[in-house]
Amino acid sequence: MENDFDINEMDLDGEWLRQPGLYEMWARLSARAQKERARIHLKRKIMKARLYKEAKVKLSSLPGSKEGKEPTGAAIEAEVRTSKEYEEVSLELIDAEEKASLMDAGKWSMIEKGKALDQLCEDRDKGFFMPSSSREKSPNQDRRQEKLREIDKGLREVLTEKKRINRG
């Protein structure tokens, strides 16, 4: 996974042949992360409904509350949002959203890598292509490579964390 975003310019045919498999892997990772995000979102909605009911009963039965008078929506909402349980699942959802975004970025990077490979192969076939090892690198290439390394590092951290969680 560390080198999924790199293009070996000396083996364009090999890179081009590996690209569909890499894209499929990143698409699956993205789909799994989106599924997990949706599952946690649903869990939070169900929990919020349950907490809302509990808060309504709790606030209605407090000493000093008038008989037959319903608590305000703001009071119930405050009770729900300050619940430790709700806070934990909300933080879990934030992590799942971050992971889904990183996996989606990886998937789209594979699409862009595929386009770049197509262009490099086409240029090579026309005789225009010269591997970067035989030419000077531009500052833009260095910035682009650094951005790709940052994305790759974030994805590796997420995947390493997931492996730790799955292994217990």
C-alpha cells in the first residue's frame, strides 16, 4: 500500500497492468469505510431517539415540573447531547467519516494515476516520453510527490489502526 500511488516510469506496462487491481482494492476499502460510517450514523440516530424518550420522561418527572406540562425541546436536546453515550458514538462517527474520506481520496487517486499512466503510455508510444531518471525534476513534481506521500501516510495510519483493532 505504501507505493500504490507511485508510478514506476521504467515499468509502465507493469504499472498499467497492476492499475485495475489497485483501483479495485481502493474502491473496496472506500466502500467498506462508507458502510461503517453509515452503520455508526444509524446507531447514533437510534441512540438519539432512545435518549430523547428517556430525557423526556426524566424531565417530566422532576420535582417542580408542572403536571401535564411537557419539557421544552431545547431542554430535552440538551439532555441528549450532553449524554456520555451520545458523545462517544458521535466521536466514533467523526473517526469513521475521516476514514471514509481518506479511503475515498485513495480511490480517486487511483483513478488519477490510471489517467496519468494512460497518458504516459501514449506519450511513450509516440516517442515523447522520457523517464524522470533521465531528466530534471521540477518543483511542482516534488510538491505533488510530497502531497501523495502525506495522503499515503494518513491511509497507512488508518489501516494500521484498523489492523490493531481487528486483532484485539
